[in-house]
Amino acid sequence: MSHFSVLARDHAARRGTLQMEHGTVETPAFMPVGTAGTVKALTPSDLREIGTQIVLGNAYHLWLRPGADVIVRAGGLHAFMAWDGPILMDSGGFQVFSLEALRKIDDDGVTFASHLDGTTHRFTPESITAFEEALGVDVGMVLDVCVKLPATTAELASAVDLTTRWAEKARAARQRPQTALFGIQQGGLDEHLRRRSAAQLVALDFDGYAIGGLSVGETRAQMYETARLSAGLLPEEKPRYLMGVGTVADVVVAVDCGIDLFDCVYPTRCGRNGRALSRSGELNIRNAEYRYDYAPLDRACSCSVCKTFSRAYLSHLSRANEMLGGRLLSYHNVAVLNTLLEEARGAINDGRWEKFREETLAGTKLSR
């Protein structure tokens, strides 16, 4: 079982600790996405060097390849990927959204045609919970229904009700107490449905709660408004997790909403495509202006990439499609978010959150 404690509050922002089988996470915290058992281009040593506390895996992708038997024989997912810190596993609910053409939903679960070879795979709330527990992850997410926005009220209501029924089944299927189980709130941008979803899930008393169904087609302003509403509907004493956000501005606003955990492929995807994150905005290192720029990538960053390599060199690597370029930029991008949240925790603890928030958002040129 996990244990969450709120240690400090400054307005809605909170600093806490989430204790799990494989360690304690200081919150708010970012979770790099390791979809297939690896955070793309980064080793476990890289992740530790830049302050990563917890990583995310994906049940759909690991189920298909390499499969539970391979991972279980290795001693579980931690041993298999040589990561000794906490792991949270997404249930595959996002693939219900992203692989819409390859799946069929019914009352009891989802049937997927594999995007790899077309073979059929059946996911149910019970089988996903068993899979997460078999792999020994610290947090398992319930199987849910994520709807692309915009959506009709009827579509959103159906997703909320089915997600709740599946959450009940996942809750009843639990066998391994060391694996915490989080419910996932749905409801799109509909306030009434968000309230209904939250009330139904809170009644089931999960170890934590995620805010799902955002970053799937809405505007940034709509996401912020709904995230703030949704966080306020969830228990103060449980961790809150906003799924799918990973820019500097989005993370800062989410912390301001009272959210504790975040994940996104964005930092590493940007790295593989020549984009670098920073507090002063993002830069495309492939642009011609950086070919003769021998300054550090980000003077405000203390990661080893910024201490060692110039923008000109990183521009060359990215333009030449060298693997090292994506690796170095991914390393830097995850470091930026980890450092941002480390400083956010300090600001919350010291009662400086509002000042920190305003200065950071002004630097990213995003107003509230």
C-alpha cells in the first residue's frame, strides 16, 4: 500500500511525499514516460542523475511486447528494466483513445487488434489489474475510457459510467497490497459529469486519483479550467495525478491547481525532434541561427548537457540525425522539468509559491 502526506500548502499548491514499495516520491513530481519499459534514449543512470523519482510504463504496450511471461521471469518490471525506483503503470486507457480504429469497447472491456501484427487481445478491468500486479509496479491505474474532444454529452456520460463500472471491478480484483490502485476521473469539459465521476470514484476509496480525459483536443485554457475544477473535487489526503501534461507552463499551472503528479511523452519526443525546453521558452535547435552559436544550450540549466555541449554542436547532431542529439536533448528536457518541480517544492514549503508561479509563467510568455 502507498501512503501520501501533505507537508506544506501555499494556496492550492501542495508539497508532499508519496511512499511506495520502491521508494518515496517528493511531490509535486514529473514522471517521464517509459512506454515499453524504457524512457526513450535515457538509461536508468541518466534518469537518476537528473533527479527522476518515478517513471511510467504502459500496460497495453508491455502486454503486446514482450509480454507478461518474459517480464515476470525476469523478476518483475523493476528488475527487467534495471530501475529500482517507483513505477506507475498506465492501464491502456489512453490507447482506447489513440487506437480508436483498432479497438471495440463493450460493457466488460476492450478488444484490441494489435497495431504490431493485427492479433486480437482482450483487456478487462480484472486482467489489467492482474497484469499490473504480476509485474510488481508500485501504482496501477484502473482501465478507463478516454474520449476525444470535442464530444457530445451522451458520449462523455457513457464514458464516465463505464469507467466507474470498470473501476469497481478493478477494485474488487485487487490481490497485491504493495501495488497501489488509482482511479481515473473522466467527464471531458462537462462540469456536471466531472462532479459525478469524482463522487463515484471517491466513494470507492482508491489510493489515489487521476484526472483523465484532458490533453485530448481541448484548448489550453479549457484544460486549465477543468483541471482546477477536477482537482478540487478529489480528496485532500490522496495524491492527484494529471495525465498527459509536460510543458513548463502546463506543469506550473497544474501545480497551482493542487495537483501532485504529471506524466507526458512531450520532453523526450521534443528531444528526438530537435526541441529543447527551458524556463524562457522552447527552442528548435535545428534553426539556422544556432549553427554558429557556441553558447550553452540553456545558461540557466545546470545539467551535464548544458555544462558540456554548445548549441552549435547540438544543432549539428540534430541536423545530421545523429542518435546522440536526441539523447542529449531528451536528457536536458527531463532535467528541466525535474529541476522546475524541485524548485516548486521549495517555493511551496517557504510560502513563495505565488511569486515563483508568476515569474515562471512570465518567462514562458504564458499569462494565467
